[in-house]
Amino acid sequence: MTPRDREILASIAESTRRVDGYAERAGSAWVEDGMALDAIAKRLEQIGELAKRLPTELLGRMPEVDWRGVKGIREILVHEYEDVEVGVVTDAIATELPGLWHALETILAEPEH
């Protein structure tokens, strides 16, 4: 993994942490809080955009992550934001972020070469 790849992965991890933090701070009704929903959606967009910059070989080292889905949600949020159902965002957080976080934590713990 190159230093640039590691930096991108660290940025994805930071956005993942922020999504959790925004949802936690807004409480269980965060989906009804426009500001929280916008902030979370923006971070999901950023995660997808950053993922597009990573080489396929590196993504392949984290097979538990649905990288196609991670990148795809970015496309949905950017191009169809006004029509996005809140369920798409909540589903991404519930089903994708925990595995993504675990994979990032594991790969970023590897020693730098």
C-alpha cells in the first residue's frame, strides 16, 4: 500500500467515525434532523468518492466490504439527492459502515513499508 493509499483509507475511516458521531449526537431521531441527515449524506458521498481513488488490488484485500455499494451510494447521493429515500442512508449506515470500519481498522493497523 502506498502512502497515498494509506492517507485515503485514513480519510475514509475519519468520515466513517464522523457519520457515527453525527448520528449519535443527533439521537435516535437523526433521520428527522435535516442538518444531521445532510451531514451524514455528505460524509457517505465523500467515502464513495475516496473509494474510487483506491486501486482495485487494495480493495480486493478487504473482500468483506461491498466496494461497489460504497461507490454506488455516492452516485445516488450526488445525482439523485432530492429523490433519495432516507432508508437508503439508514441502510448504508446499518449494513455497510460496521464492516467498512472493521476492514479499515485492520488494514490501517498493518505496518507501513
